[in-house]
Amino acid sequence: MYLLFDIGGTKTRIALSKDGKKFEEPVIFKTPQKFKQGISVFQKTAKELTKGEKIVKAAGAISGPLNKEHSMVINASNLKDWNNKPLQKELEKILSTPVVIENDASLVGLGEAVYGAGKGYDIVAYITVSTGVGGARIVNKKIDASSMGFEPGHQIINIGEEGFKDLESYISGADIKAKYGMEPYEIENEAVFEELAEVLAYGLNNTIVHWSPDIVVLGGPMITGDPAIPFKSIQKHVSNILKIFPTPPVIKKAELDSTGGLYGALVLLK
């Protein structure tokens, strides 16, 4: 029996896999902001799921960049009390099994590359637009090597009188809420989303010329939700902006919704 998990800035998902090939319906709960409470709720949920059966291995993700050992998150903006805490050690202690941890966007990208919209492509660029903006480069069904992970949301796309601004500060759900005083799904002005499509396209142009992917997979509620950044407009703007390559790569919406991280964890188990 295997345990899969996805610790997000808002929600945590935990699921069992009996064969390492598919998983059962996940249990979903609000992620506690305090690390100790989070470990306690995780342990309680895992115990209820396993019903005393032994876990052979556990794999999953947490929101935010990890240290080089992939044993803890070091700069999670939405889970600040989890930063620099011994996550892997604590999970291995409460589960009595080896635990493998990845960044959440990287793991969703891996899931999409193997099971979702990127299936059949060798080089997949995954970008998620949610509370924040993240992503990863997947090569031949593996998360590409990196020194400190991938943070495409923090690429600088503006240098002006207001200072340096990164992609995330323009298009993330958190920043949209801060700017307009309401949740993105409460905004009815279509012009707002059209503007977001163009800004995102500039970020995608940078990602494409750096990563040279066969396909770009876009996920997160700002892409797949309702309302969302108009997908056709994103494709149109990328085609207009990208000049160095003869044609842009395929751009598709993510297909695995909120379970992408759990699918990625299945791949990670192997």
C-alpha cells in the first residue's frame, strides 16, 4: 500500500494507492497554517485511511521551493510556519515509511506529462496560474534537473518607475484580489481577463525561449476555472509575441484538475 499527498497553500489531499498504478478517492481538508497542527491532521487522516495496514512508501508535494535535499520547504509564501521545518523527517516518523517530497507545481507538471495533457510529448513546460504562479520543465517523463527548482512565476517582466515586477504580481489570484478588492471569480469585466491573457503570453514567451518545450500545459483555476483567462487569447498573443521560432509549441489546458499532484506522486513512486 502506498500513500500519496499534495499539501497546497489552501487545501491538502491525501490518497491511497494499493498497486502504485491508480489511487482511491482522496481525502481533502484545509491545510493548517501551523506546521505542528498540519502534521497532526496529516497523521490522523493517514491513520483513518490505512486502517492499520502498512505503508510501503509515501510520495507527494508541498507548495513552495524546497531545499536541495528535498526534505523541507524553505520559502512557502502561503505556509510560512512550515518553512525550514523537518517535513520529511516528521512524515517518515508518523508513517513509519520512506517519504519522497517534491514541489507541488513540479509534481502536477509530472502528472500532466505522463497522464494528462502532455502525454506523448518528450519536453513539457507546465505553468499553473492559481493563488500564485508556478511551474516546471518535464523531460522524458521526469522532472528536469535543477539546482533550486523552478519558479517561472518570478521571472521579471517589467522594469519601470514602480520598480521590478514579476509575472506572478500581475496575474496570480492573490494579486488580482489585492488589486480589485474581490476574488477573481467575482470579476465580471471581461477586459480584465483579456489584459491578463496578454501579460501571461509575455511570460510564456520567456518560458518557451528558455525551455524550448514541445508543449506548454497551462493549469490552475485562473486557467481552467470560470471565469478564467481566455485560452484562445493566450494562444493568439503568444503567436504574435514569439518571433525567434518559426512556430510556437502546442499550448493546451491541463486535464487532471485538482488531482494532478496525486498523479505526479504515482510517477514519483517509481
